[in-house]
Amino acid sequence: MTTPPSHTVNETREQHIEAIMTQLRPKIEQTLRQMVERAVDVPEAQEFGTIDGEFRDAGLKLANEVRQASLASRKKRATSVPASPVPCASMPPNSIPTKAGGC
């Protein structure tokens, strides 16, 4: 079993989940409302036709919203550390002529 990545000392996994849920809740509720309205309004003859595709698309859209929110929250929580100093390159050695004719 893998252990979840450590984020910050003060933020627990549950707090992280709740933060993303709070962010997504309005979109989830709006999408769910639209799906329920569509299900209520669709004529019985079309109940299992195009509405299936609409529901699938709505589910895929929500899944993408979750992925984007999760990715964005990871980027926000990334620890920023100053870049380590890179030593300056020394001067290149002087050219030494080689024998005529190459190697």
C-alpha cells in the first residue's frame, strides 16, 4: 500500500479533500441540477436515447473538473525553495594545436 504524499504539516488529507470539495460543490450541484431537470423534462419515448449521451458527457466534464482542481491544488501546495546556486563555469582551456591531418 502506498502512502499519500506529505503536503504541509498543518494540512491533513481530509482537509485537502474538503477544500477541493468546497471548490467543486457549486459546479457539481449545477451539473446535477441540469441532469435532473433534463431527466424530468425528457419525453418518455426519448428516456434512453440522446439523454444517455448527455449524462455521459456531463459525468466526463465533472471528472475533468475534479482532475483540474486536484492538479491546481497540488501546484498551490508545492513547496517553493530558492534555487541552489550553481558554481560558475571555469574558463575553457586554451586551444592546443594538434598534429596536421587530424588524430
